Amino acid sequence: MSRYLLVILCSLGLKAYGQSFQNEVRHRAVFWTELNYVYKINTRWSLQLDHQYRRQADDHGRDLNVFRHPLLQVFRPWVNYQLSKPVRLSLSPIGVWWNWGKTNQYQPITFFQEIRVIPQLQITKPLKKGEFVQRYRAELRWPSHTDTLATSYIFLSDGESQEVLADRFNVRLRAMARWINPLNKKWYTHVSVEPMAVISPSITHFDQNRTYLAMGRYVKKNLRVEVGYLNQFAVQRIPDEELRIYRFNHALHLFVYLENLLDK
């Protein structure tokens, strides 16, 4: 299913871009962290808050200092409802993104904010000793204008007023296939593939694909930690320069999941 979807999304992107753009391939080392806090109200309902923070090296493929520049920060609440044993419905009523761009030490930092509303469907089924997860998301996104920062990075500040809810609305569609396979009572492996597409008034195209390989450990019954490698392949267009960039982000990924335990 995921392979066919990826082929379709890639076809959309190639059709939209045409043949007039020059192609360029770029590699970048990055560092991703994700913290998930889940509060179960009962067996059906739960509340969740996830926080993501990312940093990046210089954008020329030779810099391995993944902590050199800021990249992204996210705060995103969720409301989850377990419709049945395999099916879970979720809604993030509002999430806030801060995005920083830094191509090299000679270029200024760029910044934009984004608000997202996300409905989600997740289906979990057993596979061998583990579980196979299918997840479908639609991200309704309102990004701000991109600014150039004249000063160094300041948390939650870009020095300019932001017109977030303006005529820049777009939708990102995401489909993910995930396999979590236990090795023993403590350790497990995690493999996932997630293609994405963006739909906007001007263009519909393949946005990116994420491939994730990780090793995880259950520290306690309600706490688990993962460390893995995430490859983010993205296609970026710069119309003014007639340039199409195929970007490969190579991420060291740290994931922490914590939930409360319900009484019997």
C-alpha cells in the first residue's frame, strides 16, 4: 500500500515541476528529539502532548555538527479516542511550529511560524510477535511569511509581526506504515516509512518521504525510549532560480514516550 502511494505522489511531483528546472542534490546532518506525554482518562479517551525540537548542521553535506543551528520547534496537543481495539481516532486542535533555516555560516537565519490542525486515523494489527501500524494524517496548515533574522537565535522571537492566518493555507497528506517488533521483554525494533504530499491553490506535489530505523527499550511499564536513524527525503523548488533541490536529511533521532497507568 505504502509503495503504491509513494509512486503516485512522486508522479504528481514530477508532473507539476516540469522540465525547465535544474536539479541539485544536497545532504545535511540533523538532530531530532521528540517527547510524548500521554494521560489516559479511561480505556477510551486520552490526552496527549508532544514536543519536538530539531537542530541542523551546515547545508553542504560535510558538516557533522548537528547542533550548530536551530531547525524546528513544535508544541502539539492531541485528543485521542479508541474507537475499537485496532482503531484510534485523534485530533490535534491546534499545533504551533517555529521553523528556522540556515544554509551556511555566511547566510542569515530565516524564520517562519506555522499553525496546524491535524485529524488522524490509526489502525494497529498484530504482526508476528509485534504490531503493524497504519497511520493517516491530514495537516491543515497556515504558515507565516518568511523573515530574515538580523540577530542570533532568540527563542519564540523573530522581531517581526506575523500574519499567520492569511491566504497561505495548504494541506499536507501523510500515510505511514510502522512495524514494531519485540526482541525480548525490554528491547524492540521500530521500522517505518512515511510518504507525504502537499495540496495548495497553486500546486499539488510529492513533498517528502521519511524512513526510520530505531532500537527501543521499555524502561518501565509506562516509559520507553528510542534511538534511531531517520532519513528525510524532500523535494524543494526555488522558482526564481529555476532550481529543484533533492534534499536528504540524515537525522539522529531520540524519542521518549511517557504515559500514566490506569487503575485496575
